[in-house]
Amino acid sequence: MKLFKCTHCGEPIYFENTRCTQCEYPLGFVAEQLELLPLVAESTDTFRVYNQGETLYRYCANHQYGVCNWVVEDGKSRYCEACTLNRTIPNLSKPAYLQRWKVIETAKHRLIYSLRRMKLPVIGRSIDPERGLSFDFLADGTQKRIRTGHMRGLITINIVEADDIEREMTRQKMDEPYRTVLGHFRHEIGHYYWDRLIRNSDRIDQYRELFGDERQSYKDSLRNHYEQGPPAGWNLNYISAYASAHPWEDWAETWAHYLHILDTLETAYEFGLSVQFQPVMDSMSLMQEEKIDPYDPENFKTLMDLWGPLSFAMNNLNRSMGHPDLYPFVIPPGVLEKLSFIHQICYQARK
């Protein structure tokens, strides 16, 4: 995530802020500019951006629930481009569900920001009713458990994932090193882009060479995975145990890690932080003369030259605070090749 600053007073602000803590100007995210900007009220519900002309904006209709700080031009859609993708939201008469929805929307808005930075097409159901992107945020019923997943552009998230305790219990039960709401979004959006960028394309053969043949039974593959576990030596070819279940899941898991890497590198880049490991000199430097926006390089190796030292430094910082590794994964050569393939696909798909 980039580093945002209030253009009125210069105070650093978080992506989710609705008001500057220094000058107390209301803040709104303008998706067309990918900027969080101070607003000047023109009426009870219309604003213009501070020092930026006379265009009038309104907050997204979901602002009233405290789950969205994006703005839309006055007279256009009631919802911002992130919230307009919602098909189903939780029952807001239950306070706990509202809090969970806020956690979910925070992660989803970060996802949409990343997709915008990657310049990938985000095609909703209004354009493609059959396979357009949309979201269902649902709660378990008395007789039905909601499964987080993807089906023909529809991403379903069980809102229990927004509960830290429940999510940690599931993480331990599934023996996963990492489980977050944002991670779910990045994984499921990977399935969406497999449909968009790989299915029925001239890239399918190369995909199968790297990830395997997705035409094998998905249902049987998952059953075997949960009954027998991952194959011996899975960590030599997959980023996670779950990635070994089926080529679709390998793609989605690897895709999620690609987004982990991009977004974290952007945060480091925006703060002017980079780590250069010099094993011969047995020293590390936290500064480099040349800073690289991770969304720019066409050469994948450039990203990995930055990611290796940075993830090593992050893990050591976490250990210094008594926490487990922030990035508890090892990227073997086979996974590097898969990540490079995804990088090439995303670069070619830029709008």
C-alpha cells in the first residue's frame, strides 16, 4: 500500500481513514486518482476535493455504515467501484455482523486498490452477467455452513473469517502457517483471473506445464488432499500444502503470494525502505540509492531481488518482538517459475 499524506496539512494518513487526525478535514478516496484526499463540504452530503477544482463528490452509500471511505462523482452511482461489486452483504441488524463486514470491506478495498495498481481489468456482473466479478458475504445458518470460495466470478466469503479468534482456531485446525481475510480475497481473486486470463487462451499449455492439468477431477483431488494430506516433498514444488491439492488451487495460492509480494514491496518503497543483503561483506544496508516501484518492472527477477532480503528482514523484526515470522514461507525454484509466469500474464493483461 502506498503512503498517503493529507494534502491540506501534510499529516500521514492510513488508507482506511475518514478524517485527518491533524487538521480534521474529512477524507475521501478518489479511485480515479488512487489517492486519499481531504474534502471541503459544499452541502450536507456533497464535497469537492481540497484545492482541486469544482467537481462535486459524494461518499459511497456504504459510508453510512462506517465500512467505506471512497467517493463517487455527484449524480453518478450511489456506490463506489469496490462496493458496487457486492451482491450480498451481512444482516446489519446484528451488531457483530456489522463489525465483521467492516473487517471484510477493509480487506476488499485493499484488494481493489491493488488490482487498479496492477492495471488489471475488473469486470463486474453489470457487464458480464455470467462470469463478472461479484461478492457474497454470508454467515453460517442453523443447518448450512457457508464455504468460502469462487464460482464463475462470484466470490463467497464466510464472515466468520473476520473474527480473529475463529479464524485462528481454523488456521490451527488446518495446520496453516498463514490465514488472513486479505489472504482469502487474494486467493479467490486468483480463481477469477484464471477464468479471465488462462481459460480458453493460448496460455493454457504453458499453464499446464507449470501447474498441472486442471481437467483432473477437482472434487476427487480435494477429497484426496483432506484424507491423505499433501504428497511427500510437496514443499519443493508448491508454495503451500493446499497448493498441492489441485492445479487450480496451486494457481490461486501462487497468485495470492504474488499479490502479497507486490503490496508489501510497495509499502516498503513508499517508506523509502529497501534491504540489500551483502553476504560477502556479512552486512546489510537498509538504504539503496535506487528505489523501484514494484508495479513497474517488467523483469520479474527485479522483484525477487528486492523481496528476498525484505522478507528476511521482516521476519527478523517480528522475531525481535516475540512474534512468529511475518512471511512464514520458503519460495523454491519451481514456485519462482510459477510466480514469474503469473507476473508475465499480469503484465500482458494491463489495460
